[in-house]
Amino acid sequence: MEKIFLSLAVFAFLLAGCSQPPEPPGELPADFEVEYESGAMHVEWGQYSLKIDSSGNAVFEKTMGMALSKKYEFNASESERKKIFDAAVTNGFFSLNEQYQDPSIMDGGWSSIQIKSDSETKTVTVTNFYLEQFDKVEAEITGLIVSRIGERAFSFDDLEEDCSQKKSECNGKDSSECNEWKDFCEWKGDINTEYCDAAENREECIEYCIDNTCNEELCDALLLDADNCTECGPGCCSLCNNLDACETIGCSVTWVHPSGESWQFGGCENTNWCAGSEEICDYLLAAYQGYAYHAFIEGNQEKAIAYEETSSALFGLYEEECN
């Protein structure tokens, strides 16, 4: 019996002597900050980063190539930051080496975590290498990102949301940034007057200009339908600088060129109605011919009368300026 008790005592002593994971402190250090980066070895395959300052202000950014990026901002609560800090302490993050790498793998990916606490900064980077202690800290960080951004956090699908805006910004430009967006968004061609003049591209161009601010030349070419115009922006073209005039004069009528030509998707020429008086008068002088011709080719007498009344009303509004 004494031998049994002695064995148990020795076992208890040995057990007590074994190293146990350190207990995390009760409070989060006031200067606690985190920087996390992860990605493929090739920048064109995508990379991610998260920065959280001592106040909890967080910025998550995903990048692809040199130009494509999407940024999200949120505030990480103290309890969320404490989970990351606790994972770092209990997994011995602060005693890890600075670098872990498998040199036999040429491509693959990498991750880096930098934590600042109690006036000290620790950075650990792993490249094509699995390290359990690092992985557990990383899991807390990525879990926070997904909980705030959503399941698409580590996908680049949401970059497609910016394709329309970027296409407008890159229209007519030839730069490495625009070329990257063009490849990613699979743009068929630049939205310009020459491209939109082709019948097979007309519908695409009009749909694009309804959602984006197009220049005057494009609006002239497309005869954009802007009857739902509520602001001087998408659907109202770039020269719309007087919202009241745009709503009152141009955005609820159907307009055709004075030559009588009309597109299948014809609509109001609100850019010109919102432009200077000289340009407006030039259009008004030939308006009736265009309206009448449009109604004639449709064989619609009721519409012809409506067009004539619209033309007279428009001319009446600007009669003093145009005489």
C-alpha cells in the first residue's frame, strides 16, 4: 500500500512539473494591436490584410494584382480582440520564431501575424508551413473577419461589384490599372462613341449609361432614356448641372435627332436641356421636325400631337432667351 501511495505521489509531482499552457491575463492590454496578412506567393492570385488598432478600429482589405482591391472597415469589440490576445498567450505565440518555411515548395501561400502588447511587438511569418500554435491564433483572426464581412470575405467575387464604376473611370484610358480591371471584369470593349455606334453594342451601352455617368457624346449618340432622372448623375449624363431644369424640361419626353433618325432605345436628350442656352436654342429650333418625323414613321397621330405640344412648350420656356 505504501508503494502505491508513493507511486501516486511521484506521479503527482511529475504532473505538477509538466509545463502547462499559460493562463491569459484578465484584461486586454491597452496598447493591443494586430496586423494580419495572408496570400498566395503570386500577387495576381490574391492577398488579404487586417489591421486593428488599440481602439478597435479595423480595416480589412483584399487585393489582387497591383490594382484590384476591396476595403471594409468595422470596429472590433474588446471581447473580440481579447479572444485573439488570449489565443496568442495560451499558444505561446510570443515565444515562437520569427520565420517558418518549407523551402521545398516554390509556390503555395504565406501568412503573417504581428501583435503589439505591453509596448512590445512580435511578428511571426509562416510560408508553406503548418504550425499549430500559429494556426490557432490565425483561426481567431479569420473567424472575426468572416463574422463581420460574411462568407465572401476570402473570396474575390465582391470585386465584381466595382466593375461598372471602374469601367466608367477607365473609359478611354490605357493604363496598367485599367487593364487589370478590364481582364478581371471581362469587359468586351471600351464604352465610347465608336463602340456604341455599332448596332450590336447599342443595348449594352444604354444599360451601362443608365447606371453610370456617361459623357455628352455618348448621350448624344444613344439618346438615353432618362425619364426617371432624380439627380445629376447616372442616367443624366455628365453635363447635367441644373436638376430642376433637367426634371422639368428634358427627362420625361422622347427625343429624336432633327434629322429624323431614331434609335430603337431612343429617349430624352437631357444633357442638352441642362446645358447652356445657346446649345438649347439650337436644339429647340429643329425639335419639331424631329418629333414629327418620329411620329410619322410610327404612324401614330396621337403621339405626333403630343410631340408637337411638347416642342411648343419647350420653345415657350426658352422663347425670350432664343429670340
